[in-house]
Amino acid sequence: MSIKYAETEPRTGTTEKYVGQAIDRVDGPAKTTGEARYAAEYPYPGLAYAALVHATIPHGRITGIDTAEALAVRGVIDVLTHQNTRPMKPAPKVSFLDLSTLVAGTSVNYLATDEVLWNGQPVAVVVAETPETARYAASLVRPSYEELPAAVDLAAEQGNAVPQKGNLISEAEATKGDAPAALAAAPYKVDLTFTTPPHNHNAIEPHATTAVWDGDRLTVHEATQNITWTRKHLAQRFEVPERNVRVLSPYVGGGFGGKGSVWAGTLLAVLAARATGRPVRLALTREGVYHTVGGRTGSIQRVALGAGADGKLTAVLHTTVSRTGRSGGNGEPITAGTRHLYAAPNIHLRQSTVRLDLLANTFMRAPGESIGTFALESAVDELAWELGLDPVELRLLNEPDRDPVGGQRLAHRRLREAYALGAERFGWRERDPRAGAMRDGRWLVGMGVATAYHPSLRMPANVTIRLNADGTAVVRCGLQEMGMGTATVLGQMAADELGVPLASVRVEYGDSDLPVAPGAGGSTQTASAAAGVQDAAAKLKRTLLGLVRRSPGSPLRGRKPDEVEARDGGLYAGAAGQTYAEILAAAGRDHVEVESKAGMLGFMARTLRERRRWVRAATGAQFCEVRVDPDTMEVRVSRWLGVFDVGTVINARTAASQLRGGIVMGIGMALSEQTLIDHRNGRIMNASLAEYHVPVHADIPRIDVHCLNEPDSGMPLGLRGVGEVSITGAAAAVANAVRHATGKRVLDLPITLDKLL
Amino acid sequence: MRPFAYVKAADVDEAVRAATGPGVKFLGGGTNLVDLMREGIERPDTVVDVTGLPFDTIEELPSGGLRIGALVRNSALAADARVRTRYPMVSQALLSGASAQLRNMATVGGNLLQRTRCPYFYDHASACNKREPGAGCDALGGFNRSTAILGVSEHCIAAHPSDLCVALAALDAIVEVRGQDGTRRVPMADFHRLPGDTPDIETALAPGELVTAVELPPAPAAANSRYRKVRDRASYAFALVSVAAALEVRDGAITDVRLALGGVAPKPWRATEAERLLLGGPADEGAFRRAAEAELASATTRDGNAFKARLAVATITATLRELGGTAR
Amino acid sequence: MTEIRMKVNGSVESLDVEPWVSLLDALRERLGLTGPKKGCDQGACGACTVLADGVRINACLALAVQYDGREITTIEGVTHPLQEAFVRNDGLQCGYCTPGQLCSAIGMLAEYEAGMPSAVTGSHGLDDAEIRERMSGNLCRCGAYNGIVDAIKEVSG
Ligand SMILES: Cc1cc2nc3c(=O)[nH]c(=O)nc-3n(C[C@H](O)[C@H](O)[C@H](O)COP(=O)(O)OP(=O)(O)OC[C@H]3O[C@@H](n4cnc5c(N)ncnc54)[C@H](O)[C@@H]3O)c2cc1C
Ligand code: FES
């Protein structure tokens, strides 16, 4: 898929780089004219429409499915059930040798089993000539069940939780010193139990798949954050060679982790297309998204902190219980922030999970850290009240020099600077430290702070660069663009590396036929792509220097790569050089193409080695001001400032938008968002955007974000991912501001007014 | 959606005639009916579109009141200058509801007839006596934070969702209804019904009866009125509690007061007990609070919605306090 | 099937629809106009916002038959300075809510010009609070709200 660039000024000279500028997003015009097409918007001749039938029990067996009434509806092509459908291959077992095995959202082999593992599991698919017919007929399919006992209530089941296992990049526990004893002995302490509810991503685009078989070749237009693994997974499940599967996803209407795995809708669209011999589109209903795409786990978290009268922490305890599902899901790094944020001689961290008869949980923006920092940063704030210390000061007092648990060095940690700048810009000094003392008319005013923390990672990404004789370039990389600005920053980075105008670079992404890149997750895309682009550009330089070896007149002949600079549309050694067009013309080539390939194993080994020496993270200081109505206790966020250390900012505009977006979601998490799961039967009772309250325009004030913008020398181009850090700490900043305004500490999210009345 | 026949009524007689027999629904803006049909909760055989009928004007009544056609859009009613000066609470109630897009579509008639947002009513897999008489009520032991605390029965605790209707109840509006046998006028207080043991019967309308207009009687006190809505977001959410209040104070004594509540009852709840206590008494915070508490004394609360009683008292008190500032 | 005629983005379209087809599905599936988006199909997100005779509505809760004879504008038929302002102010990320935000903003500006009030209308003109309240029928999960408000202010001011 190619994209058009917004008008950008051509640039000359070496000093002006695109990286670091606030450049309009390149897909802006397509998205503001309606030209951008999403997964459910590809017309095909003979297209049929599928709709899902969802189980209405949490656990049990299907004893029969009456499809007669549905089949009798005019326009129904077929009703697929486990009784009449050729099964897919089961999902492969998870293996760290093939990371794509992680992409299965659940372990269920849909329509190949009579087992029901959660309330809402798809048990039949109706395929019809129109979407209306499919949906109506789906409501007429009548499954019957034999119900089995189900455990769906996290609070009731927490006693059955078992310690979570750590993995290569995230540990699940830590013990240093004797934290319980130190806590008992501490003169100042807090010991609090927090709960956070389940959340759903609620990307405005519901998941959708358009699946087209041509013999044993499969094309899938898919709303996904992970084209590469989706392709491999589909190839495995439908038993065709991977090269026969093409996953196209140039525009994705929001993901936030929800589109990072392969869920039922994708598989069933492909299955329905195979079963009916028709191209099939399956666009989930909003309720269908809740029933088939996992969400964020709820959690129960104990945070206990002990400190001396000087404010220095002596004990840090953080233990958590979250849940997975009978059909899959994973524990989250809920204590990750606690592991790295505060110096203390005694630390105890433990994460546990319990399996429930609910849909598998999945990643949602900053899985673990977002809810973990709510508990930790609320507790730190409460300790500041205990100590009578300013909460900013308390944090700075306990800022570590080395990693508190592992003792590694902290790579480029700038939290002190973030707090200093934030406090000044936000007017923190004007804060009256007493609770309930600040007013604006009748409104109670409160100010709160919290620390944001998200690890900085990257993954290998392959990139090809094709340089054409006219000096234009095509950069290909199988990344996904869900609005983060990926396409724009890829172009900026490539234009700089090649020394050509941005308008001369075309970027291709969102297509599984392109060079393999990581899925969009863990805030890794930009850093991964940066390394790939740098590698490919270096390779291109070497290739071109190879070409000029055969052109006697070239001033570049015999030059070594590090003597040569890519700029002004060519390669130059000092003032002497040639344009790309000249180099290619002299060599009689109409283009050259190079590919950077990053080996997975070597990459992993390097990453692990580095992790033993360094701890690296994007961090930030979140400042929030709330107003609380003293009669009704309605809370409104009135002001926000976030100061972030994310290394080099590639594009100030898109980065700020990412950071704001995380804060907006954090405000939702703080004040209104929760997925309501009925404890009697595991049914989601607010599976709609009218009842699951994501923030609306009126809930969101002006959000000031500021980036320190100092390169992290350990990362490609000095950058760290910006996608997730800003949701961390956000809910705590709100809770702390509410505490300041009202004197009330709310331990259970969301902070709805009933908890303050 | 279950297939149905669509009829666009050319005049009111045709509309009423087309609505004889079971399985007929009138269509206004469609913002509630279309949603419920898509969910399979409403399953009409025939839908009679009434938006072509000439009930889209707001007229002066000789009495000094206003007659609002049933097809006036919510946005138009909210913007009407007469409504804004004489009955500000009506305009405010409308503007606090739904979204601008929905208000541009929704009609006054449809707003009166919109159905509850109780999650168990919307969910087919749950038991709901309103959706399926005799099935039971899963809201009783389930998520009932949004449900009602006044006028409920053991068969149903669903709250009425309309904002407009709360203001209309406070103003003693009269609903003009047209049926086979001609026109009748139903006071707002009698228009919506409490659930009792038939929560599926929600209004006094007989099958096939069409709402043609709503009359607002003159109410000088309403010039000093206010609609206050408390909810989980700053906008675009249904009320947890809402208060429509009008207050007239002379020489320190309350000479007229209108008070109705939303979000707390299966129908727009006229707070007659509170009004009775307030009338003739002082316009001070203590009086406001005592009256509010008396009104809420009969509340039947559950775990999820117990806060509504406190919230209602606080909201009534605050709203009257604001109105009390403009003694006349 | 009922035959309806609508003027869509300036050209007259006649199509046969069953009465249960929504205006949104008629536009997206029958006329290939996929600019209006389906985010909830319940009137709860605003992504399907189109203009009917210049008035913003949610196409998902509108039956197509009810709009026989009407003039419909989708984002494909819009040429408005707001579009560039959205890009300049980064009033979008994934872009899925964007057509709805744009159509809604156009309708909103017309409503404001016509003197229609909002729940927060006071004496301060079309300020941030006014814009936010009037645009609250359009959810943006990416959280591009600040940019959207800025874009609208830039064009209206
Ligand atoms: C996401 C969302 C949020 C909302 N938020 C709010 C809110 O905060 N506050 C609020 O008050 N409302 C809210 N609403 C509800 C909205 O106000 C109603 O849907 C609307 O008022 C109904 O009017 P309508 O003309 O569209 O009715 P329709 O949907 O056309 O009809 C509704 C019912 O009324 C009947 N009917 C229509 N006209 C007549 C008539 N003239 N005579 C007899 N019967 C008739 C219909 O048969 C149907 O049963 C919300 C709706 C949505 C979708
Ligand atoms: S831009 Fe993604 S939902 Fe608004």
C-alpha cells in the first residue's frame, strides 16, 4: 500500500533534519477525506457477510444447535456450527522458539468443539447475502447447553491464585532484605489494598476481517496490530504455505493491544469463506468485540510502604492478584514499576494469577504498569500525607542511583529533571498542602502528581530501501499504523538517513508481503524501525560505494563508508560527491535495492546481555488538577501537565498526540471506565459504548505535554517508544488530586462519585 | 432486524388507522426504536413513520402556555426562545440529554416513549420482566447502580431514562393523545406507570394511540427554573440522578415550587412530598434538605444504588439553593 | 423493497432498500461510501455522523427509507477548511472517528451560527468548553480531543 505525503517543503543542506520536527502526519489527507479504507471496507464481487452467535453460559457443553429458523430466512447462505464444519487445525502450542505462537488470542478451536469456556464464546456463524440478514438470522440460532460450574469472580477466587512465572523480559517477583520485618518496624507506613476493574480497549473501529480464498491462496483485509504473526497463524490453522497468505492492514482504526492477537472473528471469517466458497466479511458488533476480544484483567493489589522520619523508604511491598482465562491469557507485569522506581533496602514483590471461566485476558495499553502504577503511586502519595511531606519531594528523596532490585545501572534516567520542570510549569508551589483547602468558587480544587514508567524495548525489524535513478526512494517495512504516526516517522527517519527530501520518500507498510517487522506492541515499533532504517541506509551506502568503484571519474571512488555522508540527494565526501541519480546513471542502473535483516537469535542474546547491565525505561512526571463538586462529588479534570523523558522525539506532533492519548485513556481509567462482569454468570453487562464510559470531549481539558528530548545513547537515534508511558501514573495522579481536594483516598477504580459521597 | 412493513403516514387519520391491530410501532426519530429493533427487543410487524405529520410546531396557547407538537425535534425545542425564557428547565433538560446528533433526530413523542436503559432489559441472555413478562428480574441481584429506588416493585427496578420528561413532570404538562376514538388529554403524572406486577406496561397509552402534542401550562415560577443532571461523564451519559426544579420566593417564603427527579424511579418522579413541605416555608438550605430527605424516605435501595438516595438529597438541595438566590 | 431517491454528495441516487436497512448501511454497503464509519451501530459513538440537509445526525439509527427525498452529505462530499486544520493540529490518530468528527464539526458550526444553545452556553462565545460540549457526541478513543478542539477553533475564529 502506498500513501501520499502531505505537502512538505523540500530541504537542502545537511543541518536541517526531518527527525525532531513537528511534521503533519502523512496519512492525514486520506483520513480526513474518507479515502482511507479500513478492513471492512473492501468490496468484492459475491461478497457474503458473516455474523456470530455467542454462548450465553460461562462454562459447559453445547448439547444441540437448532438452526432451522435461521436457515429459513431468505438470503441466508449457511449456518456453520461444530456439527457441520470442517475444523481448522488447533492453535499451535506456545513456544519461545516461534514467537508467532503467542498470537492466538485463545486456545479454543472454534466450531470444532462443543465445549464452552466463557460467556460470549462464538458457537455458530451465520453467512448471508446482506449484513442485516446475517445479524438477524444469528439471533434465531438456538443453541442448548449443559451447564458446568464456573468461577468468574476475581475477588472470590483470589485465594486460588498461584504465583506467576516470569519470562525473559519481565520478572514476576523479587525479594530483597526482609520487607515484612522492615515494614513492621517502620515509624511511618501505609498498607493499602487497591482494586482495579477489568477494562476493554474500545478502539472505535470494531474488529473486522474481509477474507478471500483463491484456491489455496488467502487474502485477508484485517484490523490487526500484527500482520506477520497473523499471517503465520492463519497459514498454520488453515494448512496452507505461509507465502500463500497475505494480510493487508494499511489502516487500523485503533488497537491499544486489542488487535495484537488473532481472535475468533478473524479465524471464523476465513473459515466461513472456505466453507461457503465466497469472499466473506465479518465485522464484529460492538457487543461482539466485548465477547470475543479479551480485555485488561482486573486486579487486587496490596502496596505497603515503610519509611523513616526522614522520608527514606525502608520497606516496599507490592503483591498482586490478577486473572487469566480458562482458554488463555497471561499474567501482567503489574509490579514492574515498583521494581524500578524507588530505592529501598527491603523489597518484596509478587504477582499471582488465578484462572477464571472468562474470556482470555490480553494486553491493553501498558499492560501491568498502567494498573500497577495506580496502586504504587497512590500509596506513595498516601505515605507523603502520613509523613507530612510534599509528594514531589518524597519521590525525589527516594530516587535511586541504581536499580533497586537488580542493581543494574539506570540508563539515562531523568525523573528529577522531569519533576523539576513539571513542578515549575504546573505551578506546584501554589498548591496549598492541606486537604480540601483550595477552592474555585464552590468547586473543591485538588492537585496530584504521580510517576510514569514504562520499559523501553525494541525488536528486530527488516527494512528494504529501493533507490530509484530519479533520486526517489521506496522504504518497505511490515509495520502497522494505527494512528501512532508510524508511517510518518518512518519517512522522516529514512529521508534523513538517505539525505533526500521527505517528498521523495515513499513508505510502504501494513502488508505481510513486506519485510518482516514486529507487531505494534510494547512501544517498540519506532525504535525497531529506526535501527532497521539505519542498517538499510548503511548497506545502501556500501552498495553505492561498490558501484562507483567501476566509474573512473567518480569523486567517491575508493572512499570508505565512514568518510562519506548522505545528504542533498547523494553521497558526499566533504564538498565532493555525486547525487544518487548520477551514481546510478554512471552504473547504468535504474535502481538499487538493499535489505537489512536482523537475526532474531543474535538480537535476543544481545538484548538479554544488555538487560543484565542496564535498566532502560521511558519515564515521566504527571501533574493533574481536579475540581470536585462539593454537593454531588462529581470529579472533573481541569488541568494536566505531563513531562516525559522519551529520549529523542522524532516527530513532536505525533509524539505529543500519543502521549495525550495515553493520558486521556488514563483519565478514563481513573474516573469512569470499567467492564461490568456479572458474578453470577460471567456475562459482560455493559458491552456497549453507551454504558462503558470512555472519556468524551467534555471530560478532557487541555493537556500540556512536554518532552525533555535528550537522546538516549543506548537506543537507535536516541529514541524510546512513546505509546504507553503516559497512561502509567495517570490514574494515580487523578486519585491523588482527588485525595487533595476531598481528603478521601479512593482505593478502588474507577473513582465514581458514589465512592466520594 | 426482524423484517417489517414500513408505512409512511400521510395524515394523522392514516397513522391511527394503520396502527390498529397488534405489532404496530410508530416511528419518530428512530433513535430508540431502531436500536431496540436491531437488538431484537422491539419486534414490530409494521412500522408507521409519523415524521411526515404536521405536528412539528410550537404554538402559544390562549392560557399563556405552549403547545408543542409531538414531532418537534429535541434540538428545536431546546432552542426555542419562548421555552428558554419561560421554561428554562425544559431546554436545559433536553440539552443535557444524549448528543447533538441524537437531539437533531429525536422527537418529543419518541422521547416520552423511550424505554429503559437497564442493562438486563437490553441483554437477551438475562431475565427481564419488562422484556419478557414472568421471566424474572436479574437486575435485583445484579448490577443495579443505574436502577431506580423510588416507586419500584419486586418485579422491576428499571429507571426511566428521559431527561425531558422530568421537566415535563415538574411542569404538570399534559400529553395530547389521538386514538381511534378521538383525542384525549393525559396529565403527565398519569402518562407513565409504575411497574407493579406488570412492568411491561409502561404508559397510559392504549395500543395504537399516537402522541400528537404536549402542552405546557403557564407557570410563572418556571422562569426561575433549572435542570441539574448528575452522571458518570461530563456529557453524553444518562442521569444517575437529575433534578428539575422551579422556585418562587416572596418575602422569604416559598410561594411556588416544582420539583421532579430523574434517574431514581421507573417514571419521571414528581417530588410531591418535598413540594408540600416546602410550600409556604422558608427558602433556606435546612428546609431544602429536610424536604429532600422526606421525599427520599420511602426509597428502596440495593447495594449498587443506595448512593442515589444521598445523591438525590444533595442534588435537590444544591439545585434549590441555586434557585433560591434569585428571590422574586 | 422500497425505492428511495436521495441526493448524496450532490448526485441523485436511487436505490432499492428493505425497510430495515439503515442509512449507514445503505451508504456504506450499497453506495460504497465508506467514509461514514460504523463504530457501535447504537448511536453511542458518533463515527457514523453525516449531514442530512445540512443537519448532523447519526446514520446508524436512521432507517434509509425515512430519508427518501433528502440530501445527504458524507465526508466524501465535504470540502472544508476543517479538513486541513485537522491535519495541521493533529486532530486525528487512527482516523476512524475522523469523518464523523468532521461532519459533526461542520454541523456544529452551523448550529452555533444559528444561535442554538448547548448545555454550557454562557456569554463567552465558542470557547473550548462550548466546543467540547457540542462535540461530545463524537468519541475519539485515540484521544485526539485537544487537536480537534484546536482545529475547530482555528477555523471558526
Ligand atoms: C447513545 C444514546 C444516549 C442517549 N442519552 C439520552 C439522555 O442522556 N437523556 C435522554 O433523555 N435521552 C437519551 N437518549 C434517548 C433519546 O432521547 C431517545 O432515543 C429519543 O428521545 C427518542 O425519540 P425518537 O423520536 O428518536 O423516538 P423513536 O425511537 O422513533 O421512538 C421511540 C418510541 O416512541 C414511540 N413513538 C415515537 N413517536 C411517537 C408518537 N408520536 N406517539 C406515540 N408513540 C411514539 C415509538 O413507537 C417507540 O416506541 C439517548 C439515546 C442514545 C441512543
Ligand atoms: S482518531 Fe482514532 S478514534 Fe479518533
